[in-house]
Amino acid sequence: MGVVADRGLTWLAGAADRPALCRQLWQDNPRRPGLLAAGWSFDVVIVGERLGVEAWDLLRRHRLPSGPIVVDHGASKVGFMVPTTGREVFVSVLGRLAPKGLEYQYLSSGAYFVVPGPEPHPDDPYQWLAPPAAGLEESRRPSAALAVMLGSAAWLLKRVDEWGASDGQALVAPKVGPELSAWVHGESQGSHAERVVLEGVPGRGE
């Protein structure tokens, strides 16, 4: 589990209602969780822990852009902090790629989100899967990438639950199509949902 470096701490405290007080409290007790308002510096996508950890792993393996990621072991949830500009693209892409009925929460203005302290203890319920480095990039790419990997992870877990590996087929991570890879890495331009392509999603089209 991660810890927050100084630049990440500055950004995280800046999202609080009283940044100076928040930073002081964390300096006094770096394990202390914080309650931050969504909708200003970030929005949050919350999913079940199993799905969230799988999506986090896919984001890492494909080296896709993502923001800070929090796991709440007590509630068995994972929260992905995303740019406030990305809700439309997230909902659009996830609607196209995810299995029907995928459950998630999207927190924005008016909602609050609990984050771990900068240096949580391994036994603390709130942990950083990916601590903040220096804030969120101001684009829709992290939201699109998250939607694609959540959809991919959901199909993968669905196949595991329904068939396992008993049919002799290897359960491999889905492959990101070249258009998506170019777009989320800033190498291409175009309308967001139209440029999102995913190849080899387990269970897709069944």
C-alpha cells in the first residue's frame, strides 16, 4: 500500500474545506483519515473491492492514466478519484462496454469522500492503492480509461464466476485496441466515446 509524498499531500490538503488545518492535522497524525468534498478538485467512482482491485491492476498493466485510488477494507469498496470534467465520458463509455447491471456510485458536488491519511498503517481500514502524486490531469482521459478497465474487469470476473478455468481456456487480461491506446495517451484527437475501442473483452457479445 502507498504513502503520500509532499506534492501529493499539498494537492490533497488543498481539496479540504480548510487546507492549512487539514495539513496540520496530518502532520500531527499521518494515519488520520480525512473527509474531503467531491466535485471541486475531483469526483469519485466507487465500486466493490473485488472489481476495483481488478480494474486497478488492469490500469497499471496497460499503463493507462489514472488518479489516486483508495480502498476501504471495512466497506469492501474501492474509490477512484477522477477529474471533474470526465463524468459524461465515463458514463458513456461504461454504458457501452460493461455488463448490464454493473453497480457503481459516482460522487460529485454535494458528496464527501473519506481518504486515508498520508501514511496509513497496514492495519488501517482505509489504504492508498495509488496515492496522489501531484493532482489530477485536466482531461477526460483518466475517466475514459477507468470506464474501459472497469468494463473489462467486470467481464473477466463474470467469466471466472460462470466458467472458471475448467473449460481449458486461459483467462487473460483484455487487450486494449490501438485507437483507445493512442487516445488515452494523448497521441490522438477525436470525440471521446467514438474513439474508445476495446478488443478481446471476455464474454463480450455472448
